[in-house]
Amino acid sequence: MNLRLQQLIQNNSVQDETSECWLWTGQISNSGYGRMMIKNDNNQTQMESAQQISYRAYIGEITTGMLSRQTCHNRLCVNPAHLELFDPDAWCK
Ligand SMILES: [Zn+2]
């Protein structure tokens, strides 16, 4: 749980009442996912995907090498209830 990141997610998304998706209203990458420059623990700014930020904000830190994805298949969704972790290496095999 990270209150600063939760605030950031709240400020950059709107809730869709039908799907219950939280739709990202900030910057969108070429691949169609939300993204944002955020400060890391070393106070350096880095680009991170919106679903990664939301997962860290509401659920917990993400193990190195793992990614979060939307179980609702909406690339702009940042509702933590619609996010799950997966291992991209295992996914490709
Ligand atoms: Zn969703």
C-alpha cells in the first residue's frame, strides 16, 4: 500500500460504472497502455506503466521480472481488482 501512488492513480483515472474499470486519463503509450513519469525510491524519475503503478499503490511491490496485466483486458484499466501479476518469460514459452 502506498498512499502517494494511490492519490496519483485517483487523480489520473475515472471510474466506469458499467465495467467498474478505472480508466486512465493520463499519458498513453504507443501500445495503448497508460503510463507516467514517477519518482522512484532514489528520487530519480522513470517511466512506469499505469497498471504497474496501480498494483504497487494498492496491492504491493512487484517482484523483479514480473509484470501486471488487466484481467478485464482493458489496457487503460487501473482498477487494482482487475490486475494480476504474470511472468512475461513464462508467458512467451
Ligand atoms: Zn478493468
